[in-house]
Amino acid sequence: MLYSKQKVAKAVLVLIFFTVVLIGITLVSLNNGRNGTRSLRSFVSEDTSTSPESIDEALQYFIYGAKYLLAAVKSTVSDNSANITAVSHSITVVKDRMQMLLSEFEHHLHRTEILSFLSLPVINNHNFSYIYNREDICSKKAVKLVFVVPSAPGNVEKRQTVRKGSRGDYVRKNANNTILLFFLGKPSPGSNYLSLQTKIDEEVKEFGDIIQADFEDVYSNNRLKSVSMLRWISTYCSTAKFVIRADDDVNITTVEVVSALERAAETLSNFIIGHKLIADRPSRNVKNKYYLSKKEYPPPTFPPYLLGGLLVYPVSTAKLLYQAALRVKPIWLEDVYITGICATKVYIPILSDPGVVFQHRKS
């Protein structure tokens, strides 16, 4: 959801005041007289005779200035002096909050490009049907948070571990207004197809928490599974607020993950939090598990993206990502595709947070 001009204008004024006062005071105290002869009054009394003519121009001015301040703060934090050590944590908190606000303002500035992109024709229909669906689960009660868990058809025990773990515990507390759903494709054709599908049928009857889509559940179709989760949220649970996606073989500290999600939502309307990878390169080795040909993906590096083991985001972000996935040429590496390529197309910032971590369970 994009900010109205009134909300953005108010946010800009508040943030400018907050930023100038806090960073001004901090830098003056840190400089400890070395460069501190310039008073806070002179710091805030720069020539403002050239005023921006629109909210977008004002935002652009602010972004340029704030990026300059961010660079200065980062440089200051790297100093090893005693004074820096005493207050570096506070500066880091300010820096992180400014960075998040910058992402929100930039998202506002790019609204025209986003709307233009979303008007492009659909090239990936993703019109698979559901073998099992729970289309009414979010209409029966108020749902705030949805746990979505990608799972393979044969992972019966892993799904049960999730139900009994911290995610299941969180769902069982009615006050949390949370649901848990597993997303599967159909078993691959073969001798054990019927036995696997029979086990899934039994799980559906017992737990009612499985969404099964009508595509073959193989590793190369993980992108379709990711899209199926985004599509389902957008279609059947669009009134919820948040999504936590975590694999069926990972442990997470659910309360900390939820807290990180709510903290980010105080500042940003759209974001994804996870484990970020920067300047990662596609493997061109045909024997590698993650091989990606130059024909499928020509660039030498991936955009920044998040590992798919644990991702948290608002429902509004799920909707944008799904719309992007309808219009962006696919690659089979789903975490790169969804959180890197698609997120970039709709200007969704990807973030890291010390509370959003996961560990793979030992088999």
C-alpha cells in the first residue's frame, strides 16, 4: 500500500526534525570539540530559499540528503575512539531506522514505475488448480498472521514436527489469530504415488491444514510452489496482515521472528526479511545442483536476494510479489526469482534482522 501525499509529507517533516536533532546532537558530542565548533543552531539554519515544488521533489531532496547523512554516520560508527564506542549503538539504531524509511520513501517515489509495470500483460498464468484447498479458512475468523510451509508430499513426519513445535504452539494460542498451512504439489508418477497420496488424504482429514496444488512436486518446480503460496494468500487470505514462510525442516524462534516482523511494519508498508545474500553468482557447472544456464539467466551476478528457508513479509508484499511473478520471466531458482528479481521490479526492500534466523534440523 502506497502512502498518501498527506501522510508522506507529515512523515518527512517528522523524520527531518528527528534526524537533524538526534544526529546533530550525536555528532557534536562525538566530535568532542575537534569539529564541534559548529553549533546545532547553525547546523539546522542552512539556506532553504530554494523550496521544492512538490511532495515528490521534497522526498527526492530528503533522500539525497539522508543518504549523505547515512554515509557520514556509517563512517562515524567505524571510528574506534572511546566516545564512539559509548554511543555507537544509538547511532546504529538511528541509521537502521533511517534506512528503512528511505526504502519506504523510495517506494513512494517509484509508484509510477510500479503501476506501469503492473499494467504489463501477464506472461505466466500460474493457473494450476488445487487438489485440496482451504478457501474459507480466513473468512471464518479474523486472521492476523499466516504461517506458510512449503513441504514435499513424502515429508509426513516433518509436517508433524512443525505442528508440535513453536509454530504450532503459537497457532494454538487463540489470541494470536494465526493459522498454519502446508503447501504441496502432487507426488511424482511412480510405484509409490498412490501410497503417498493416500497419506496426504489422511492428513487432510485429520488436520485440515494442507493446500495441495495440481503440479508435480519436484525440486525444479519449487518456483511454482512459492508462487502458489503467494497466489493463495492474495486470493483467499488477503485481509490478514503478515506472512511467515519457513521450511518444514527448519527450527525458528517464533516469538522473535514475530517481533522482528512487527518492528519492521512500524516503519515500512512493504518489505521482506530474511538471510540476505549479495553479489552471489549463478553456477554455470552443469553438474552443480543449482546450475543455471546463461540462456536462462545471462547476467554474471544475481541481484541481492534472501534465502528461502525463512522469509517474513506483510500480506501487501505477498500481493505485489504475486503480481510481479505473473509478469517477470521465470528462472527455476525460486529464492532468487521471488526475493531478488520480482522484489526489485516492484521496489520491495529486502532486510536482515538478528531475530529472523533459522537452523536446519538434523535428519
